[in-house]
Amino acid sequence: MNESVSLKQKLIITIVKKGVAKIIIKASKQAGAEGATVLFGTGTGVHEAKRIFFLDMDPEKEVVFTLTTKEALNQILDAIVGAGKLNKPGNGITFVIDIKKTAGIVHLLRKNA
């Protein structure tokens, strides 16, 4: 059986325009995050639709996954919202998901042993 850790972790998911993920990651690290994972996608929300030569074009998006502890959540989330200007329409969205168990975070297993 694989070792797993249950630390009441939170996953912050942030979806922003292409090119903004670097800014989000820098701000989150300064606020205490240990790292992030970026995936690429395409947006279809109300603010994204653009027409070029009579074709609807969906702008590219970056999806940033930031795993953090419950204690560091608010500080990191505030940094992400500020850096991404997510309080303004069309700049992106961020939300938090509770994580029940994780595996593969060996440095946390050692730190909490």
C-alpha cells in the first residue's frame, strides 16, 4: 500500500488568460506556496468569445493547480486574486477544493513524521 498523507490540504484552481500563470505562480510562492502545476485549455465563457474573419475564436487559457495547507490557504488565495486582478470581470476565476488524501508528497511525509 502506498503511503499517503492526510493534512487537510486544499487545492486552489485558477483559470486565467494565456501568459498570466507566471504572475499567479510568482505571487503564490511569495505568499507561501511551494509550487504549482499549469495545464493549458480553451475558454468558452461570456467574456472570452472573439470574432476574427467571421469565425468565433476561443482564447487560450492557463489552469494553475496550487496544493496548499488549510493554514496557508487564505494568504495564498489573496495573493492569487490580487496578482491576477480576479476581482475584475474577464480576468479569470479561482476556487478551492478540499483534498481528503494525497500521495507522492514525500517531503511532507518526512516533515510531519
